[in-house]
Amino acid sequence: MIRTYILTLLSISLLLAGCGDQKSTEHNATLANTPTDTAVLAGPPAPEWAKNATIYEVNIRQFSAEGTFKAVEKQLPRLKEMGVDILWLMPIYPISQTAKKGTLGSPYAIADYKAINQNYGTAADLKALVNRAHALGMHVILDWVANHTGRDHVWIREHPDWYTLVNGQMIAPIDPNTGKPTDWTDVIDLNYDNPALRSGMIDAMQYWVREFDVDGYRCDVAGFVPVDFWAQLRPKLDSIKTVFMLSEWEDEPKQFDKCFNMNYGWSMHTMMKAIAKGARHTSSLDSLRSANQKRFPAWYYQMLFTQNHDENSWNGTLTESFGPAADAMVVLSSTLEGMPLVYNGMESNLDKRLAFFEKDSISWGTYEKAPFLKALLTLKHRNRALWNGLAGAGRRKSRPIMTTRCMRFTGSATTTGSQWSST
């Protein structure tokens, strides 16, 4: 394993040495020829710091034995040194107890949008975490669940008309792709046909930006919420500060028009797993990249990942998903156009599925993968061709990435020793 990622790092160095001048020249030419038509360059506002940012997901419950904001704050200097820019905190709110799953329940079954889970700490603790992150030049986004609440959320008592009713009964969320109820039995659906609900949701989201100075949101199942709500929300948040918005969705390009700066690269993740298992050829990556460039607006970019809380808990660890090609796929997700995600624990070679509804702390060990990840995140910061959206070279028409003279994947993705090499 050590040999594999040392070879990967050497290959990255060769890539920089052999292609740096060419990429810089080609990228500058691309910028010079970029249309200035506002129809091309329009899109939601974006913080300046997002142009070459990286992102790290924090599962607060499992991040430490304590499972607190203070425990996360202690690790901020280490994360900063590794190259992390954005901390994405999984839901920090009280968890609904009615119909909860497991012993502790799902963080995504929220009982109060304007309160803090007391197991994580106090409001002062959260403010200290955000302030410390900002002092280090980092940024904090909160996980937000706008489509549904837990079954004992305060709104159920205060605003029952804000929920979707069928035959007078509140229901689990409806999948917009199938029109059928989901099996999310611990939550109930909100009704966006009600203007009062929209106002209440906007107020709740403004609260954390205004009172805690958070820098934006990762929005859970954003495609279950009407696009016009996101368009309505964004200027209300930006009236406080320019925020960064991440959509946990990939099937609605119009989300990029008025609200979101980045969405999930689910298709790329699925493709990388298929390639690692030998089910797809590497050329499929180029077909997907080309399709995305046609599908999404010019300013789009995606969060690229090999692990996140859903994948880790329900589908498998990095090794389970990618086998011997795991390191190569981490490199790929860090160097394709898009923002690389590091899931907490990856820097210590997390080798277990973290329980979702129970306490299951990460075993940190010696952070053996931290140098590997630092090299990749540093590359992201320094090489302008890898920057996000229009700041990078993602839209440049070029030779296929898997056959370019600068980088090529060699060896079978399903055999030990697969690596990136410069040619």
C-alpha cells in the first residue's frame, strides 16, 4: 500500500514537471478567449475563496470519542496543514425521537432547525469552532435538510399546515422521480406550495449565517425541493454574506442557474467504481465528462469523492468500493475538474463502515494517509488548471484525459500496483 501511493506521488511530481508550463500557457489562452457575454458567465455569486478550495466532511458524532464541537476544533490546525479549506459539518441540530432509527437516530431527522444537538456542545462551542476555522483561513458549511423534518419537529405543533397532507395525514417524503413514497419512516414531508413554509425555511437558514457566521450549506436531497425555492433563497442568504452552496443532487442542471455553486458528482463516483472493478473502460470517463459539459452551464463544477457518509455507511469502505485501485481513484477524484472531498478518517486509512444510528468513533492511529492527501490538496491549490469552475481549465476542449501525453493510467485497475504515470 505504501509503495502504491509513493509511486502515485512520484507520478504527480512528474506530471507537474512535464506539463506545468504547457498547462499554464494553454489555460491562460483559454481565459483570454473566454466569452464575456453575461449569458455565458452568469450564475450564482461565489466567494472568492472557493475558486481553488477543497472540502472535508465531518461526522461530528463519530469524529471523536467525545463527539463534540470542541473535539473538532482541536483538530483544525492538523486539517489546515493537510490542505483542507471547507469544513462540511453533518447536521448539528437536535434529532427527532419519534420513530427514530437505532439507538441515537439519524442526524437527518431534525427536531428543530434553530437549535443545537446538546450532545455536540453549546452555541458558544459552535461559534468558537467557526471563529477558529476562520482564523486559520478555513470556512464552515452546515448540512441542511430542507425537504423534510423529523416526526416531532417544533413546526408540527406550531405550523402543521406547512406539511404535505394526504387524506389529512402527514406523510414520508415522495420521490419526485417515481412519485412514490420513500421508506424514510423517521421523517415527514414539507409542503413548498405554502408560501409561509418557504418564508420559515428562509428565516431558519438565514439564522445560522447571521448568528454564527457560517459560510454556506450542503443541501440534502436538494432535488426533492422545488428549484424556484432555491432561487428564492439564495439572494436572502447573500444579503448577509456571499455564501457557498452545495447541492446533494445531480439531476437538475437549473439548480446552478440561481442558487448552487457546486453539486454532487454521483455519476463520476459510480463510473470510478465500475472502472476499479473492471466493469467499464477508462475511456468512459471522457464520455461522462463530455456529457456533463453539455448538460451543465459553463460555470458548473462538482464535488468529486471516493467516500462520504452515505457511501461509507451503506455501500462500503474505500477498499471495499475500489479494491487495489483505491489510491489511484483518490488521485483521479482530486485531479479531474471539480472539488475533491476528503471524508473524515480517510487520512488514517479508515477501514470500517461507520454506524449511522449508533456511536462508532473513528480510530485515528497515525494519520498514515495524511501525506498522500496533503500532496493532492496542495496540487489543487497550486495548479491553476485544477481550480474550480471558470477559474480552472475544466471547460477547455482537450485530448481525452486518460490518453493525454501528460497523464495516463497504466495497469489494470483491478490489479495491485496500478498507478498514474507521466508520458
